Amino acid sequence: MRIGTSNSTKILDSACVNEYKIPLIVMMENAVLSAFKHMDIENNQRYVIVSGVGNNGGDGLGLARQLTAHGKEVEVFIVGKIEKMSECSKINYNILKAMNISTNIVDEENLEYLKCSVKKSDIVVDCIFGTGLEREIKGIFYNVIDIINQNKNKTYSIDIPSGINATNGDVLGICIDADKTISFEFYKRGFLKYDVKQYIGDVIVEHIGIPEYILEKYDDKEYITTLDLVKNNIKEKNKFSFKSDFGKVALFAGSRGFTGAAYISTQSAVKCGSGLTTLVCEKYVQDILSTKFCEAMTLDIQNKEKVKKLISGCDAIGFGCGMGDTEDTYTKLKYVLENSKCPVVIDADGLNCLKNKKDLLEKHPNRIIITPHLGEMARLTGYSISHIRDNKVDVAKEFAQKYKMIVLLKGYETVITDGNYTYINPTGNSSMANGGMGDTLLGIITSFAGQGMTNLISAVCGAYIHGYIGENLSKNLYTVNASDVIAQIPFVMKEFVK
């Protein structure tokens, strides 16, 4: 699913009209019909349409026509000056007049009537402002939105809740509090902002008849990860498969008091299907875990000859879980990067030890995947956590471009990017918010990279499957732990390759 901004929407509309001769009124009618499918007409009778005078308002006027034609009680309110109405909106406005569907021009004198109508309605349809809004909402528009929010039963917004900046998610003074948002062609980038989630409700993205080749031509290369993408990249185990086909991976993890991190990251790689998996750790960690592993191997990190031989032949390496934020951890990471040629997935203390030594990353372009949470990203970039939360796509892309790596920025709607292509992960929930989840994710991504997925797709698929399992388990579990997720990995992998 594509993600779009205010600008990309404007460019696409212009290209459809000017380059490909698709009349804007055709796209508007397609939008009307697409939105109409989600008006829940089987359960509701009374609708209030509140439209502006731009093209988003024209969608509302078209919906009023469709709802009336289907026997619904519809009241239409127009906010703004009729003489400023867009051409396509005028067409729908004139059709309503010809059908004797009354429209109310909202002013200060009839705000009370609007309030009464909103209270009596089953659904208010918000079509006041579209994706082009950038100025703060004031005056009559502010009053109308406030009346809707205070008196609605349900509100459905068309394309975007009025008052939200489509690009950055800023609330421009006030915005509609939508129960459902029916968006067109793109999931708006502004919807990714954490604070805006409370206003957008359930988001549905509908197509309005723009040919795929046009969408591809003007693609911003930002997407919501889909199940089909993940399924298409899972490697099938056929009757001719051999363990060497599924990669040799190593995990550098664990320290005194943090053997669980080493166990979790290693076991998740095993369950994800790696052909051979080896945990490289300190001797005291090895003594504890070598008796717990049945399938994974262990190697004392002080056996430098064997470690060097192992990592030189690895298909992927995971590094950092539970190792401690120490100079020794940095020395080990430097050694791994300098003596291996495969992808290296870095998490936790592997990232923390780099906060003042990021030059190491520059020396190994196109090999590294980092998986920071907000705090770790703040230490790496120097940005505040609040800045990163509000600008997570841009921060992740900037870092990925600078260091030529994959950045997986964890959190609600995890961002995965190589600086060019960006994916937003839609799976997972707060039931997974506990220790060990990051270790599990590192093991999954390392396994996928070792099985031959590209670095970007390894991270995309890893995040999706990790969250997918957690979501499913949370239907029956209050808390989903790392061991719960690991146990389910083989079942979900099998489900995805059927």
C-alpha cells in the first residue's frame, strides 16, 4: 500500500488531468462511489454531509446524491463562499439543485441548526478540507468542526479528517475527530504521526481508477508492508532443499546476567529456518547455554582462530543483544565488521557502543542493518526522542542515506528504510511491550538475511512476521513474551508458504 503526501497527491492529480487526459470530475465520481461503499447504509438512515468549497467538498456533494438515491435522509451543509467553489464541486452542486436536494450555507446565524442536525444524525460525513490544507483553521470553520466533534454520533472523514496536515500530521488548530477515514490511493504520511492516531479512526484506502503505471511513475517509494509482499519473499523448503540452502548465521550476544538475550536471539534464528546457527559468546555464557540448545551450536568468543573462520564463512551475523555498553563490545563489533563480508544486523548494546564512534559505520557501506528503538536512535543521532517520534520517517531515511545502511526504527508502526525505499510495518501491539522482543526480532532478521533475502526485505519481512505473531497471540494472551513468539515462528512460516 502506497504512502503519499499533500504534494504527491497534487502531482498525481495534475498528471492525470494534464498528461493522461483523465477528467478530474471522473476521478471525483470514482472517489464518491468508492467512499459510498463504506457509508454503512444497511445500518444507518440519517446522514449530515458537511462540505467545503474545494474538491474534497465536491466528494461530499456527490455522496449526498448517492445516499439520497438509496433512500437515505440527507442534509447538506456547505462551509465557505459558493463563488469560490471549484469547478468539479459546482457540477455536483448543480446536480443537487436539479434534484431538489436542499443545501444549507453555513454562517454564524445557522450554527445552532447545524448543531441540531448533527445531534439527530446517525453519521456526519466530513468533507470540509482535503489534503491541501496548510493554514490554521479559524472562524466559522473552527466553529463547525467543534460543533461536529461535540455533538456527533459517528463521523466519517473523506480522504483525511479536516484540520490535519496530510504530510506531517500536524493538527492545524482543530481537526475532525473521525471514527473512520476513507482515503484515496494513498495512506497519508501524516497518519503516521503518533499523536494523530486518536483522530483518524479506522483508515480505509480506496482506489479511484488511476492506472497502475501512473501510480508507479509518481511513486514516492514509501509503503505500508502487505502480507502478499512478505509471502512472496519467504523461501520455500522443497524436497530438494539442503541445510546449506538456508544459510549459516552467527549471533554475538549475551553477558553476565543477560544470558536470556543470547538464548532468545539464537533460538529465534533457529526457529526461523537457518541452516546452521552458532552463538558466539563468553565462556561463562557458553557454559550455561550449551546445555539448553539442541539445534544451535556455541563458540567461545576468546577462541579467535575459530571465530575468525566462522564469521568469514557466515551468510549473516547478528550482533549486540545483552552484550553490555562497553569498550569491549565496540572492539568485538569492529572485529566482526572487519573480518566478515556478509550482512551484519546490529541491535541493543551493539548500537549503544557506537554513539560516539559512528565512523565505523561509514567504513562498511551496504552491509549493515540497525534495529534501534527511539532511545537508541536518539543516542545515535543526537535528536530528542520527541523529535524522532514526530519525524521518524525522515530521521530514519536521513540516517540510512548518510551511512548507506538499512535502518529499522522500532516502535508503533516501525519504519524500515534504505534511504530510498521505505516501509511502515502495520503489525504488532502493546501486548508485546516487554523484554526480549528486540532480541527475537534480531534473530529473525539475521536468519532471513542468511537465507538470501536482501537486507531491506529481511528487515521488512522480519518486522511483519514478528508483529503478526504477537498480534495473533494477543487475542488470547494479556502479555505476549519472546518465548511465545519464538514457538509460533515455524507455524507462521509454514502458513505463509502454503
